[in-house]
Amino acid sequence: MTAQTSTPASTGTASTTTVSAYAAPSAKAPLERTTIPRRPVGETDVLIDIKYAGICHSDIHQARDGWGEGIFPMVPGHEIAGVVTEVGSAVTKFAVGDRVGVGCMVDSCRECENCKAGLEQYCDQGNVQTYNALGKDGEPTYGGYSTHVVVDEAFTVRIPDALSLDVAAPLLCAGITTYSPLHRWQAGPGKKVAVVGLGGLGHMAVKIAHAMGAEVTVLSQSLRKKDDGLRLGAEHYYATSDDATFEQLAGSFDLILSTVSAPLPLDKYLGLLRPEGAFVNVGAPEEPVSLNLFSVIGGGKTLAGSMIGGIRETQEMLDFCAEHGLGSEIELISADQINEAYERVLASDVRYRFVIDAATI
């Protein structure tokens, strides 16, 4: 399916244009077609004709107030791939026709220590999320379930030609969310890495860790997706519903990356680590989890978290994926299938990322 180029319609004012979008009008309400305002292209902005937008589990959490009270109407979507159609007068990084992406954030203070270090996701003042946030102008941000978006060039990344836009879109969240901790904890030759969950995040973690040279094991509730896991690059695949798994694999891994959004029995999983190994969470359950601290004290283990990555690292991830031929495994859908897709995500019935063809919005 090929996306068609469309043009945002002027509202007749100098301040905004109006574009088509899909939005949740209120918490837990089905998403519906609507129109939203987009700001004019400023000096350092680019106007992006969105071609594809991935559906992340985070979209569902936020559209249903799972992580707290949201801003409605809400246009989700932080896995955006498209083409630049207009640039501001001071833009230097991009030109009309460039293939670009936008991930989970569209601004930050740019002045704090973290921002200057390329860690905009940990901005001291809080980064501005691509949707369900307020921009510096005080207006709500709207995400990628729309035909166009205006983004500062500093928070826009280039999608290499070796990646098709549809399979690249999910990399803007699922790719960077898994690449960043794998890179930070030095997944590579000689390292044994376990990935918990083989979903939208997990399948990219398997691909990336394998490409980095690590020995990869998938830990999933069942063996239902074992063939997929091995095809994607895992050497081993175990069912966590079988208590024997935790006995057999005790003390096996240098790094465990948990991609699931359900609370886990952390003490059992920490027992799978080698001394001084790390268990890193990128999945974000809505419920709290419990922990016996002796599970980390014994063996000097690390229990950590990681949140997306900075803009520089996101570009690094895209270049790495292009070099190794790593795109997301996707199911392309039309916009009128979004609500059905949400239910299928919750039922783990997607292999492995739904991507919206923005031409259908």
C-alpha cells in the first residue's frame, strides 16, 4: 500500500493550519477521525508529511489513562516516519524531500546538563512529549496519528535510504528503547543477553542484541512464538510459565532486558543473573512491583531502568539498523482499524508492530 501525499489545509488564520487526525476524545473512548491544529513552520521547524505511524503499547496506556490523567482530545503516536515538505528559514539539517522520523519527544530545555550531554530524555525540566503534553507555547502536543506534523529540526532524525519508511517507523520508539540499554550495558560478543517478552519491543531487542554479537535468549510466557524468536536471532527460547526454566537458567545471564508491561516476580528473574549482572526494565507496568533487596545485594546485581534515548543516540540506532538490515516486523493497517488494533495489542495478537498507513487518515 502506497501512501499518498496530502497537503494541510489552512484555517484562514496566520497562526495554524488544520490537518486530519485520529484522536481519543476522552479517556478510554474509541479513537475517531477528527481535525487538529498544527502550528506554522517556524525558523527552525520542518513540516513533515507523515507516511506511517506505529502503534505502541504506550499509546494505549495513555489513551486509557493507565499512567495517570491524560490531556484530551488525545492524538497518540510517537513512531513517526515521513517526508519533509517545508523547512524554516534557519533550518540547516534537512531539505524538502528528506526522509525523516520523529520519536517520543519534540522539545526539551536544551540548556541543562543532561540536554547538553545528548540525554534530552532526562531533561531536568522535563522533555516535551510528542503527544499528551504541553509545548513551550502552552498548547497541547498531538502525535503521529495524523497526516502532518511540525517539529523543530533539533528533534527530527534522518531515516537512512536502506530502511523503508513503514518498517522504520517503529524504530523511533521500539528501536531506540531497546538499543539504548543494550548499548549502555555493552551487549556484544561473549555476553549472554535474555529478552523478556517477544512483542513490539522484545522482537527488536532480539534483532539488535543479535546484531551486536550477543548470545540471545528469549524468556516468554509460552513457547508459542519460539519459531519467530529463533528466526529473529535468538539462540535459545524458554517458557517462563515453567518453573523449571528458573532452575535451569539460574545464574546464566550478564544482562536481562524486560520489555513487558506487566509486573514480574523480580526476585525470580534476578536469580537468573550472573554476579554483577543487570536486569533492566524498559516495559512500564501500570501496577507497582515488589522486591526483596537481598535479590540484588547477593551477587552485587543491578536493577535498572531505561527510557528511550537522546536524539544523537536515536540517529545512531537508525544508522545501526540500516547497516544491519534491521526493520520492525509490521502489520500495516488503515486508520479505521486503530481501535481493533488496540484490542489486538492487549491480546498479544500482533507480530509484531501495527503501523498505520497515514494516507488512510
